[in-house]
Amino acid sequence: MRIGLITPEPGHPLLAGTTALLAPEHEVEVLDPATVGGAPPTPLPLADVYLLKSRTPHALELARHLERRGAPVVNTAAATALCQDRTEMAGLALRAGLPFAATRTVGALEVWASTARPSAPVVVKSRLSRRGDLVARADDTAGLRELARQWPQEPVVVQPYAPNNGWDHKLWAIGDRVFSALRRSELSPGGRGPTRPLAPGELPVGWADLVRRVGAVFALDVYGVDIIDTGGGTPLIVDVNAFPGIRGQSGAPEALAALALRRAAAGRT
């Protein structure tokens, strides 16, 4: 089989581990979207499957180009792009009946903050999910306007702050296999803390199945779901990510290698 990696970072631990498992019997090629470009002028020979571990415009354009030529891409360009837009993400999740945080799109932060008078703490997030984006809690008008001073033109969404124990449940899925960890929330008073291991068997009842349902709703094969416990094991989904890092999770490279080979074999039939 030929497996293509659409990524500028083939040395990422998850991809490097997966490559090491596949390389003895299969061909693994790396396509850096910044180098290859969105739609190469000379058609590339198609691999049996591509793993899309990048969310840049060039990467999405390249994935769409390969999909139009008939190649399977994990995750699809459409599913990956949807997870970048927090307005679209929330809309799809809530229409599907998922326990997702109520989300309101308000446009440029400076404009909204000039008239907003929050009566309770809110979470302000960049509408476009990306590395280094805005995710912050504002407890009052003064806090909101300070955020607006730092991010005046940033298009944002706003969610009510849900009281919780300050820990994010980081759940990841590769196919049907679910991995999990705990991480101190960046919204907690002390800011983001270290990640702690959490065996899937330690999750509240039903949470692993909830993660799999998210994958079905969003048409994702490799994804992350951030959940907070709002009390008594009641889950609230606050984010969905396409193809996250899934670092330090035993068995993740094996699960990804197996998924790639399944998708490649299915594409040949």
C-alpha cells in the first residue's frame, strides 16, 4: 500500500510512530502542502490513502484536489474545514442533539464589547479555530473590554461559562478506539496545567459512546473532543478538533496505522 501524509511536520510523534509501523511493508510519502501547493500543475501519482494532518488553506486545497481525483483522505477536507469554524461546529452539534455549549456569534470583538454588559461570566473564543487563537474567560464588562483591547478586530463567538472542576477531559478517537486524558483548563484561575493520564475505563458512563457519536455527526475518523464535567458526570462538549496530536497515548500509532490500511484497502475495492 502507498500511504500519503499531508503535513509539514512528518516528525510529529503520532505520525512518526505510525510511519515506523507502516514503513517495513508499505510505502509512506510526505506531502508538505507549503511545498507541493494546493493543486500541483503536474498530477501526483495517487496513494491508496492520505492522512490530512494540517489545516492550512494549502493543505485543504490539496486534499480537495486529491479527493476530486478519487483518493480517500482521512479526514476529508470538508470535515476538517468545518471544525475550524466554531459557528458551524456549534450549529451542527446542537442540531444533532449533542450536549454542546450554547454558542453565539457576535462578530468583531471590539464592536460587540463596546455595548455588551455580561451579567455572568462568558467564554470568548476566536470564530476561526487555529494555533494561538483567542480562548478566554471574561467575568465582567471590564474583563471583556480588556480582551477587546488585545483582540479588537478578532471575529469571535461567545459561550456562557459553565461552572466545573477546572479540568478538561481530552478525548481522542481513531476509528472506534477512544483515548483520554485530563488537562487543567486554560480557563481555570491558574491557567493551563499539565496533562494527566486517564484510562478510558475511568470515564463517566456513556462518554466514550458520546465521542463516537460526535465522529459520526461530524464525519470524522481521527478527531478530538473536549468535554467538561458540569456535575455528576454530566458532559458538556466545548470543542471538536480534526486530527489532533494525540501525544503520549499508548496504542495511538498502532490504531492510526490500522485505520490507514483499512481505508486504503476499502478504496481499492
